[in-house]
Amino acid sequence: MAKDRTPEPGRPRGGASRPGAAGGKGGRTRPPVTNVVAPQRPWGLIAAAVVVVVFAAAVIVYAVRQVDQAEAGRVDAVEEIEGVQVFEYAAGQQHVTTPVTYEQSPPVGGPHDGEWADCTGTVYDVALREENAVHSLEHGAVWITYDPEVVTGDALATLTDLADESGRMVSPAPGQDSPISLQSWNHQLKVDSADDPRIEQFADFLTYNQAFYPEPGASCENPAFIADPLTVDDESRGASAPVSDAPTMPTAGAETGAP
């Protein structure tokens, strides 16, 4: 007599119940699929940052070049300005109301009128009376003169732009022996072109340079002279001048006349 086959406890019956069998509950399942989305780069911000960096670098390069150019043109002594002539007019020159025959043309020192020409960045369109202009040099001014037959237009604008600060003045000097001449007390430079870099070197180094003129601290202001400038054909205003000062005390042992 056959025995009943009783399944063993815990043992599944039939192949379909075996783990891994097709269609069975115990079969393998696929892991859930995750859709990964790549993060978007902020290209707008990156581009803006690049522009800022490039601009900053350009500004720095420009500034460095400007400093280098300024240093390249800088002078620390009169002797470094090629072509400058040096004279020896001492402090204590006489104040006179009569015309003076100067050794240099335009003059750079010597006896002069008691009234000074305004030298606060003043541009004159008339040839100045030399005796008044020399007094301005005694006060520390740089006087730029030009031949109006030669220097016009952009060249003249270059000179007037350079003179646009206190301690400088510009005026025509018809017939002078160079297109442009620069004067400070005891110093003179003559050049052919308004683009000559020595013009700026001379003006920058000698304007109000207390080591080179007799009256440090003296004023360059004379508004009345701007309103009514004395020209080469005029006489001194003498005692009626709106401004005048006493002659500087002479340097001990120095001559007060021409060198």
C-alpha cells in the first residue's frame, strides 16, 4: 500500500514556488530607475565675472603704463632737461618804472617793474611788457612765449592747456628767435614744437620750485592786470599800479645786475 507523500514542513510544493522561478512571487525584482538631471551652470554669472576680471586687468595694465610713462619723463634736476640755459640773476633786483634792455630775449631776470603780470594760469593774447613779466618770474612763475606766426591751432592749444594752473602764463612774442620759449627765473628753454616733451618737464620742475626763485610764497594774483594787461608798447603804471611789492633783499655779496 502506497504511502501518502506529505510535504515536509516548510518545503514548497511545485517548481513554481521555487525561488527565482518565472512568475513566482519570490522572483528577482529590478531596482527602481532614478532619472539623474545634470545641474545647469550659471553661464550668465560666469560670463559677467570674466568680463569684470578682464576689465580690472586692463585698468591695472593701463595704470602701470601711465606710471611708467610719468616716471620716464620725470626730472630731478635742471641739468636733466636737455637744452636748458642757466643764468645768474641774484635776488634783490631793482624795481624800475623805465624800460629795461635785457640780456636775454625773452628775459629771465634782472631789474623789473614793481607790478607783476598775473600768472595764475593766465593766457594773454597780447605781447606782455617784459618788465612786468620778469616780476612774475621773481614770484616763481613759468612764462611761456610763442611766435604767433608759427604757433597756431592745435599747437597753441597744447601750450595753453599746459599753462592752465597757478604759477604759469602764456603770451605771444612776435619775432622771437624760436617758435616757443620757456622762462623761469634764471632759466630758459627754446624749442621748435609744442609736442616737445621738454616743455612739460621744464614747467613741472620749475613752476613754484622754491630752490630757484627769489620770493617763495609771493602771490601770482593780479586780476587788474588780466583786465588791463600792459603790453610792449605801454609805460609803467608806477605808483598807480593796483599791486606792487618791495624789492627782495639782496643775497649777501651778490650782484643785482645782469650776469
